[in-house]
Amino acid sequence: MTINQDTPAEGTPLKLGWFSTGRGEGSRGLLISALDAIDSGRLNAQIEFVFVNRERGQHKGTDRYMDLVEQRGIPLVTLSSQHFRTEHGRAPWSELRGRFDEAVLELLAPYSVDVSVTAGYMLIAPVLCRHFIMVNLHPALPGGPVGMIDQVIWELIETRASESGVMIHVATEELDLGPVIAYCRFPLVGASYAGAWSEAGDRSVEQLKASENEDLELFQLIRSAGVDRERPLLVATLAAIGDGRIGLNAAGESVAVDLTDEIEPGLTQT
């Protein structure tokens, strides 16, 4: 397995690895968006493999995801993290994580990629991060809230944030704290949000959770705005890596690029 340190030569497809648990429509949609962009010529790339940490029969959504991968003729590599843990006496995952990653690396040894995408991959993978340049979506602006999407949204509401965004960062052993390479931003104020902020009023997050919880209109608006931008941001970021506008060295370091102006026109047309 090789990490390519330089941007591919002009005209050469970007070679991608793809990691996912494949359990839901979000993971499937990210992969489909990349494949559609490749098919249309908007993204000059080739997916060399898709790795899934489940095996067939464990989850219907994952089975459907695997069907898509195989229908597209992409090499599918699987190793069930659940079965791996069972086979190792159900030891704590903190003790098994490195050993699982090493087993994955053995399976992926035949493949050479420029960049790998984690899209709905539900494991922290410290060993993999040291061998691949892995990029990951996070539903916040650089320097913004960390954690899962619900944690991010509640923090935005609690701080009465006026804007948010989505970023793509290099995955590291520190969750959500790797170098940011690209992002987009969107407002949380204006006519579209006025009524929702008014409904939330001065109530605390604890009060909002106890009443509407995630059905709160403001919560839903923020979630929708972020999700709408995830797929185009990922495609735009990969395209920018491929054509050299975003440069990654072997450590995965880069200067963050604001791609808001590039992806917003496409959102207004859908």
C-alpha cells in the first residue's frame, strides 16, 4: 500500500480509497454523489476500493450499499468489526482498535491511492490514519463545535450562533481535530430562520430537548442546511485536490479553502 505524496499529473485521475459502514442513506448518498460526478466528468477520479466494516447479512442498509459498490464494479473489501471483536473474546474496543486496523491494512495492501474518504465510517481508525491520507466530513465551521451532528446543532442553538457550515478535514487520531482542508458556510439568521429562532425563544437547550427535542423547527433547519451541502462540498473538495487547488503532503497538511461560492449556485438550482 502506498501513499502518493504529490498531486496527480494533469489529466491523471485522482485515485481514491473509500471507507464506510454503509448503514444509511447518508453514506449511500455520498458515494452516489461522487460516482455521479465521476460519470459526468466533474470529478476526474477513480475509486480503487471501498472498505466496509461489516459483512453481508449484518444490516439491510449495508447490504444495499454493498450491492451498489459491486454493481459499479468497484473492488469491495470487508471485515466485520463486530465479528472481529467476538473472535477476540469481546475485549474492549480500545484494546482491539489497533489490531483491527492492522488486519484492514493487510486486506488493502494491493491498493495504492492518493486520498481516502471516510463517509459514514463509524470507527476511529488511528492506525489507518497513519497509513492513508484520510479526509472526513464534519458538520461545523473550522473552530466550531465538535462531536456528532446533534451535539453540534444543540451547541449552535445554545450559543445563538449566526452562522454555521460544513468542513472537510484530514482524519487524525484526535477526533474532529485534524487539519481542515476545505469548508463552506451558511447563515443561521434572516427570513428563513426568524420564525424558528422566535419559537425557540429564550428557552435553554435542556428545556428545548424536554419539549420538542430534535423535532424543533430550528434544529431541523440547521440540520437540513448542513446535509444539503455535504455532498457538493465533498465532490468540490476532491476535484480541488485533483486539480491542485488543494495540495496535500504526506502528512495531510494543507491550507483550508472556502468553497462556499463554488457550491452555493448548485444548491439554488436544485
